[in-house]
Amino acid sequence: MAETTVKAGRPRPVHRNIHVSQIIGYRLPPAGIVSILHRISGAIMFLLLPFIVWLFDTSLSSEISYETFTSAFVAGIGFVPGWFVKLVALALIWAYLLHFIAGVRHLWMDVTHAVSKEAGHRSALITLGLSTLLTLALMGKLFGWY
């Protein structure tokens, strides 16, 4: 039986499943962050689908309903203030943009077979950066900064 030699130096890391208490200190790679945010953004869009349908219906029904639509962002809806309606609309904008860009990222990786670690890291950073920049630009428009 041959003996195995152990190299001097650091011991090899042992990867185990993390416990719930370790989640705060765990550092995900950008591709993992994009993957989780893709799922979260899909859930947000699904849960807010009745609000999206109401916005679409109110904005297209008539001129009077369009005025109701635009006043919802200033005066609010019922007991919900206008700034909160804008925040919900901003969450929908972010969810749509991130979900769309991450979906295009996955399609691009499937078509080009770019499944290396470096390509995944780079495309995840591009996805996060592009969705953040577009969300900030539309946030400025939503809140009347320009």
C-alpha cells in the first residue's frame, strides 16, 4: 500500500453547508446575488400583478381615469400616500429591469456557451450595474428630478 504525502502549508478548505446563523457573514459571488435577485424580482412582479393591472387599466380607460392614474402618484390612493405609491412603482421598475436584464444574461450565456467562472462574474456585474443605472434614471423621472 502506497503512502500519500501531505504537502506542507495550508490545509485544504472543507466546504460544508452553512447554518442559518452564518448567512450574515457569508459572501456570495455576484452571479449568486443576481440569481437570488432574479427570483426575488419575479416574486415581486407576481405579487404586485393586481396593482400592475389596475395601473394599466386606469391609464388606458379614458381621459378621466388617466387623471385618476396621474393623481395617484401625487395624492395617493385611499389611505396610501402618494410617495408610497411612487415607491411601489419604483420597486416594480427595479424588479422588471433586473428580471429582464438577468433573463437576457441567461439567454446570452445559453446561446454563446459562456459558462466559465470569469464570464459569469463579468456578466453578473454588468447585470447589476446596468439595472441599477436604469432604475436610478427612471427614479429621477418618477420623482420629477428632470
